[in-house]
Amino acid sequence: MPTVLVETGHRLSTLLGKQDEFADRRELIAEIHDFLAMLEGIKPVLLHGRGLAPSHWMEEVLKIAYNIGLCVIKGPFWDATTYGEFPDWYANHCRKELQPHRAWYICKDTTIAESVRRVNDAAGHLSVSEEARLIGYPECCVKAHYERSRRYHWGTLAILERLANGDEKKMQNLFTNEAHLVPVTQQELNDFEMAFDIREPKLGSWNLCHACARGTNSPSEVLSQQYYDVVQKAEFTSV
């Protein structure tokens, strides 16, 4: 008799096969891998609904989660960004941009579910270490993600300051009106190069820090192998 993991792998494979050519299969397959890793206990929480997946995909994945008795918690987008180093007007704008958005946090452990609810009650604010623990990604890579985000924000502010000749009011107007921001100075170019320096693991949906990208037997490499093993165990096929 097939296990819940195998049955779910088959259902997700069938669901993937029903998607049209407009769906980003790479994103959907990555989410399936995350779902299976969560079921196997490798990943405490699956984040669902933060990507570009079509609405019918999101609905069907939620149905599968409910049908096998998982905890499904809707809440705000999580964000471990430390905004204190940025101007208040900029930080407030970034926070407000995230406020309307909602995602689903799926897990099978009631203790983990309580942790999810605490983060949601805090409007999605959490520490880097807590985010790494809950989503099951290497903490070094989660830290690197937020460092890239930090460099993006500083690069953006540098461009705004240059375009506005240091006038903070003009900077705010340019930012809120979504001015086209192109890096020109070497510092701006360096910030954006760092911000978009994305390195993917062999198998998995996180982005690698430089140490994991360079090293062998790194936390990311170990986790990728665990993902590979669970995908095989679930008999999931992406054909």
C-alpha cells in the first residue's frame, strides 16, 4: 500500500502534468520538492503563495494539504529585513508594500504551527535564525539572502540620492513614483551586482551563500542530497 509520501508525490506529479505552457514549471517543481521535504520532516514549514504560480495551482496544492490533514495557516509575508539602518520614509514604504500580501504556511507539526502563528501575530517580522529554522534552509544561506537584499536597498538609495542631488523630499517622490533607477557609479554597480548574485543548489529552492557555493559537503549540499532522496522515495516524476 502506498505511503502518504508516495501518494502525495503521485498527486503532485499529476497536477504538474495538467499545467499549461504558461506556467513556470521550474518554480512549480521546486515547490513540489519543498512539499515532499516538509512531509518527510526535512523542512518544518512550506511557504505557499509567494511566487508566481497560477491561482488554480495554489488552490489545488491547498486541497492536497487539507486532504492529508496538514496544518494550513494563512498569514502575512515573512520578512527578517533589519530596516533600522535605512531612512524611516524608505523603511516604512518597504513595509507597507508587503502588508497587503498573504501566503499560506503549511506544516504537519502542531508545535511548529504555533511558532508560525506567533510570527504571523508579529506581522510577519522574525529573526534570520528563526526564519532559517522554520523554513528549513541553511542559516548561512538565509543570512546571505538578507545581505543581498540589504545591498539592493543601499544601491537603490544611492541612485535616488544621486538623482535628487541629496534632496530627501525629491528622493521620496522619485521612489514613490517608481522612477526608473539605473546604477551608474561604481558603488551602485557593486551593490546591484551583489544583490543579484544568485547561485542555486543542485536541488532545492533556496539560494546559496558563497561558502556553500564554493565548498563540498556544505550545509546546502547535504540538504540537496536529502531533497534528492525524498523525491526518489516519493516516486515523484516531473515528466
